[in-house]
Amino acid sequence: MTQRTLVEAVNDALHTEMAQDDRVMVYGEDVAQQGGVFRATEGLLDEYGDDRVLDTPISEIAIVGSAVGLAIHGYRPVVEIQFSGFIPPAFNQLVQNASRIRWRTRGELSAPMVVRSPYGGGVRALEHHSESLEGAYAHIPGLTVVMPSTPYDTKGLLLSAIRHPDPVLFLEPKLVYRTFREEVPEEDYTLPIGEAAVRREGEDITLLSWGAMMHPTLEAAANLADDGLDPEVIDLRTIKPFDRETVVASIEKTGKACVVHEAPKTGGWGGELIATINEEALYYLEKPIERVAGFDTPIPMLAREDYYLPNPPRIEEGVKSVINA
Amino acid sequence: MSEESVGAGRASLEECSFSQAEEAPPRYRLVQPDGSYDEAAIPDLDVETHRGLYRWMVMQQVVDERMVKLQRRGEMGTYASGRGQEASIVGFAGALADDDWIYPYGREAAAMLIKGMSLRDLLLYWRGVEDANRFPNANVLPIAIAIGTHVPVAVGKAWGMKLDGADAVMGAMFGEGHPSTGEVQAGMNFAGVLDVPAVFYCQNNLYSISCPFEDQTGAKSVAQKALAWGLDGIRVDGNDILAVYDATRRARERALAGTPVILESVTYRLEAHTTNDDPSRYRTDEEVEWWRRREPMSRYRSYLEAEGLWDGIDEESIREECHETFDAAKAAADDFDPGGIDELFKWVYEETPPEVQRQYEAFEAFLEARPDAYDHIEERPKR
């Protein structure tokens, strides 16, 4: 067992799969020579050569579009979009081609590929580097959206994503890329896409989150527990498709819920979760569900971004407003 | 680093400038609109190749004519005719090798047929049935309806072919409007970096629906854009099939040798953009007439006649055969079983996620409970 950070777990997964599957290619901006601006792809060029590990022009369209072409041809591209704020140029490729080619061709062609991207705020990055638009991507039929929160999950889910028969958007919480280490097995292992993890069992209220926001959510849960509340905390891990059974079972137990995400509140994936809870477990609900989310504004530049991001006190207040409603 | 690698230093602004040409660049042409030609310049093609090309041009015309008629009768969806572009379409696809691929954009029925698509499936496609995109035994990718989006994908496919060591090219087809998109620019730029075996085939028919070429770009040609992206550019008279054929073969060789090519075929669509379009709103009868006098079939025929190759061609019976082929394809399309409503749901992912499955089952149960819903559902177009 080795102690790894989340970004090291990404690197570990890439090394693991490139070593055993010649079809896997890794490319993007600054990923080869430099090893990626976050060093997620470090060492791959030396190990696997420049046919399989490449630096590309600064064009997200070219990166994602060409990955579709390689994937339908039989390769397994794992491409990096340097910051999630720059996924939008490639949105067209995700919508028109990556997510749709299987459906268009009745399964004759498919695009097994992974688009990795560090997402979210809190690292004092430049403007346009901190977006969290997972809800927009999750809305695309044919796409799978995975958002891990721990190093262990990251390796297992990234290996699953690379082996997945359809395109996966793999959004990495860059806020916690290096904030902590945990044990990550050296060997090959996978975690199922679409399965949530119960991070804390409790009886009083269900906290639902994913990615970087899991950490303030867990901190808030611990603080609330100190005050005598018993929250359950669920890490969705995959938001599309999400683990409806785990969410519903928890609501049936607690009767209350609070969703936490850093994406803007309106149209965020929290709305989809709440709609599903209403469909499946409305009569178990004792209180209205609360959302603690980013505001309906662009995420501010570095000076003000901490105002924007949910933090433990905001989450605690959100939970209390449910309890006290 | 060296001085040469960043360009020599010169005390002349002119030498260090790129300027737009006053006139559009010339088009490679072998047979003049009046039918005259220089024997020595014509590529040496055997009789069968000539007859095959001519037959495909007739096929393009028959398919266009019949598709438009079916659309008028409500038996076909929107259709994009290639009338006027027969040489441009057939000359390109006819010059490709068997293992080459095309990525069509819609106005090139004969090219898809040449590359192995069945005519039945072409009918099904324009009838809006996704099953047409299976392309069994055809080196054809699904039509790029979303303008320009296929070009980066074509680059990726060509990249894969190169990595495999395949002796084949990717022929990405598009119109002169596509290069205005970011997708085309991003894709071609990347192609220039990767040196993939791709021929970017632009049928410049001078209009993107109603937008004339001079309003589409300030450039005098599409081919010249190749320089900016590190590619080669070739411009050809798209109404001269022998020029298109020869230019394609040579572009193909360059692409295989490591320089992707933009091949711009300058042509003219004599009919509407699609069956939903009224071209009289944006172009004059005089202009259409000017191009009608330069249409490609008669030019090729005059060459074949002059060479004594026409005697073996019975145009009437070729046309009749093409109609019979179309009749058979239409009958097969009419007989196609589109399957049940599960067809809507089952191809989104390899493994259908629970939510999609639930939606399918709920919808099926709903249709069973409320068969009157079928009063509001019509599979179009009529068959």
C-alpha cells in the first residue's frame, strides 16, 4: 500500500492502464514534456513514448474531436482539458459526436474515451479556470460524468472510466488534488461507475454532495454531530448516471436532505437530485430540501472566490434550516 | 534555434508581408467549358474507368431527381440535391482507393454509394431512420449535419489510420461555409501538426444556403487557407471531372506522404440548397444560366465523344438502369422494419442505464394503456 494524493492517484491510474493496454493514448495541452500543469501525466512520455503521449495545440475542439476519431477507430484516448473552464469550446464535440456516435450508428461505432479535467474553485487560479458546470454536461444523453473526491476512488474510477465502452467526462477536484493522502493500492482495481459511497452513516438528515465539496460537507457533518445531530453523508462519485437507490434509501431513513454543490444553484445537478427524490420518496420527506450551492453568478476571481464556495458554516446553516423548518 | 527557423531578417516590409490576391487563384482544369482540351495533359484512364465515372454521374442525377420527387409527394424528408456538382462529387470519390474513407456532409449521394453505402440506406437516411448510419461494408462515416464538427473527428480517424500504418486516406467532405467554423480551423491546424493522411475536400458551390462566398470569407479561395494551417492547398474546376479526378489522386499521394491537403473544388449547385429552400430569393436567373452552360455532364460527354469513347455508352439505358436500381432501393426502404420503441432507448450507451430503462418501460406501459396516443404519433415520412 502506498499513500497517495488525489493527483498522484490520477497519475497511478494512467500508468497502470497504459502499461497494459497499448490502445490507450494520453494527450492534451502540456501533458507530455511538462507532465501536465498539475503533473497528473508526469512520467508517461518517458515510459510510453511520443506516439502514445503527446502535447497538442491549444485547442480543446481539436483535442476532444480527434479523440472521437481515434476512439471510433479503435484507440482509447484519455485526453486532458487543462482546466474545466475550457471545456466549453469542446462542448460541441461532446454533444454532436462523442456522446452521440453510438446512437447515430445503432451501435456500429462507439467512442470509448475519457476527457479528464481538473474542475472547481478555491485554488487561486486565474479567471475562467474554476468553473463547475457538471450539470450542463450531465444533461447530455450518452455522456457519463464521474466526479471523485478521494485518491482511492480516483484511481479505481479512472480505471473504470478508461475501460468504459462509452465516453466519460472525468472531473477531478483540483481543490483537493494535494490536500491529503490516503492508501491507494499499487495493483489494478476498479470501482463501479454509478455507485455512490455512504461516507458517514446517520439517522437525522442526508447530506448529498460530490467532488471537492465532499470535504467541507464532511467537516460540517462532524461539527453538526458535535452539536448532537446525526447526519448521513453520501458521496455521489458519479453524477450521471447517479445512484438513485442509495440516495432514496437514505431519504427513506432520514426524511430530510440537503444538497451541496459549488456549481451555480439554478439548473445545478442538485435540482435533478431533488426532483428524483420527489418522484421516489416524497412521502418520506418531513421537511423541504435545502440546496447549499454556488450563487447564480460567475465564480469570482481569486480575491473573492472564497465568498462564493460553500464552506462548513454555510452547509451547517443549510442543514439547520432544514431541521428547523 | 537558428535564424532560419524563425525566418530571415529583411529590410523590406513587402517581403515580410502576406497580401490577399486581387483575383481568385486559378482552378486546375483539363477540359475547357467548350469541350476543348490538351491531349497531353489528360490523365490516362482506361475505358472502363471513364464509363464508370459517367455512370456514377448519371446515378447522382437520378438519385437527386427521384429524391426530390419523393419529397414533394411526402415520401421523403428534407433532401439536398447535388445537381450541378456531379463531376465534383464523382470525380473525388471515384479517385479514392478502396480502403480510403469518406466523411460526407450530405450533398454527395454518389460519393457515399461509390464508397459502399447502399442506396436503400441512403433513402432511409433522408427518411430520418438512424439505421441508415450502420454502413455495413462501407468506408463511410455518418453525414456531418452539424457544420464543421466532423473535421476534428476526421483528423482523429486519420491519425488512427496513420498509427496503424494503413495505406489509406481520410476524405473529409464539406462545403465552403464549413471553414468559417472553429471546428474546421481547429481540426485542420491539428492535422498540419500531426501530418495525418487526410484530404479535406471542399465543394465550394459558392453559396451556403443564401450566403455567397464573398460574404462567407474575405479570402479569395478556400484552398489558400491551407497555408495558415500548415497544409497544402489545391484548387480545381469542380465541373471538370477529369481535373477533379486527377487532383484528387495527387492530393491523396501528398496526404499519404505526410502533407494533408485542402482540395477545393469550385462548382455550382444548380438546384436549391435543400427541398426547403427557394434559391430565387438570393441569386439571379442570369447567374444560374451562366453556370448551367458550364454544367459538368455535357463537358465530360464532349470529351468522351471527341476521344471516341462515347460510342460504347448508351446513356438512355444507363439512366434506365439507374432508375431501376432506385426503384429496387425504394422498395427495400419501404419494406424496412423500423422496429419497436425500444429503438429510441437502446443505443444511448452500450449498457442501458437504469434511468433510461425506466423511461423506456414507463413509455411502453403508457402506450399500452393509452393507445389513443398513437393518434398523435406519426412516423414520418409516409411510406
